[in-house]
Amino acid sequence: MRISHKRKVQLKLQKRIKATVAVAKPTAEKVVVKKAPTAETVKAAAPAPKVVEEQKPVEATAPAAAQVSLTPKQQQVLDIVVSNPEGLNPKGIGLQAGQEDAKAASWATGALKKLAEEGLVERIQLAGNKVLYKAA
């Protein structure tokens, strides 16, 4: 197998999509920057030195959560968690994704771990070994 073909196959297998999390963006505030007159501008414009104003809006940076690239499985798990605001356990997430009863929890656990590390999902430890996941 040629190396270039192998690279293309690997890239197709590891497709990633940007996380789409609904986050309210703060409005951009305008900041007025005034330049102080320099010695050259004072000499050139002796009668009335003019202050030049530059208006540059401060760009609101997008939260880090929107910059995360997710696999389709992670995106599916994130959508399920966001649609259930009261929280879900890993087995419930796997069942909603269409997995069979025996492997539903283990199917969702890997994706939930990555989402919890990125801060998109909040992990809530209940009594014993019970865990709920809520959208952060």
C-alpha cells in the first residue's frame, strides 16, 4: 500500500468535527485609543495640534469549548447530555444512542471522559459508584 494512500485512509477514519455548544457571546465594547501628539506633529501643526482618534472594537474571544474538535461519537454523546438537563448516567446515554443493554454504559464512558476533561460535561458523583453527567 502506498504511503500517501495510507495517510488519506487514516485521515478519513479520524474525522473530527467542531463542537457546537450554544454559548451566549458577550457584546463587543468599543475602546477609544488616543495618540499623544509627538514632537514632530507639534512642530508641524503649531497653531492647533490635533489629536487623532482611532476606534478599535475589542474582539470577544470565543470560549475554549467551541474550539474543541470532537469525533462523531463524542458529538452524539454531547447532544444527548445537552438534551437532558436533569442529568443522565452512562447507561442511559448509551441506550438513547441505540446501543444494546449489556454494553450501553461502556460505549458512552470513553466519550464522556473526554467531554468531562474538556469542560463540556459536568460529572456528578452520587452515593457509591453512581455517576450523573450534566451539560456544563
